[in-house]
Amino acid sequence: MQTYTAAAIAEATGASVLTLQRYVQQGHTAFQPCDGKSRGSGDKRKYSTRRAIQTAITIECSRLGIVPSRGAKAAFEFSDRTNTGRAVGELYPLGTTILVGLPTGENKVINVPPDKSISDVLSNDSAAFIIDCGSVVAKVTSKLDKK
């Protein structure tokens, strides 16, 4: 998996490098095996596309007034967990992929088929917040593809 510098991730996500560092220091962002390890001697950690997407979703949650700890936990549900019909960090192949934060603190990645609405899919769940993962992924990957 390709990895990127903190500066590239900051540019792709709209976060500052200091925000990225703060998220790591505060435990909101945890590097995973897909991320590049520092080899010392001034060599910096590298961020995977999955970490970039997690960061971008966390930033989007912050814009909605969601604290970074809650936003990052929800974002991890998309970036690093799988669902039936969806690979880790990927969108559903058909319809709209949304990330739903529930008032209970639980987070769900849900597929909204083209012939349904969000309210049809949520059934009895009331959402605390909803993030359109497709728009976040498109923004981040288009900027990273230029790197």
C-alpha cells in the first residue's frame, strides 16, 4: 500500500500538520500495519490512504461539532473495518456509502441503494450525525493521486 508524508496528508485532508500530530499524540489516530514505520535517523512516519481517509472524516466530523475522539472512532469504522459487501476502507460498489454516528456512541457504515432514501435504510435508528463517505474519499484520493 502506498504511503504519504504528513505534509501530503495535511494537504489532502485540509488539516494542518500540527493537527495530524495532535491526533496521533492524543490517541485519536493510531497507526496500523498498512502505515509506514519510521526507521529512525530523522525518517518520519508515513500515512496510508486509509489513515488519510480516517483523518478527513475526523475533520469533517469536527466541522459538524463532533469532538475528535468521537469522530476518529467513527472514521475508523469506515477506514479499517469491513462490512458485508464492502472491503476495508472502500465504498460500497453501488449506491451511497454513509457513516452514521448513533446517539448511543455506536457507529455504522451503511449502504443506501440507489432506489432508497437514507430514512428508508436507517429504519428505527436515529442518527446523531451522517457523513457521506463517497464525497470524503473522492476529495482525498483525487488530491493524493496528484502526489
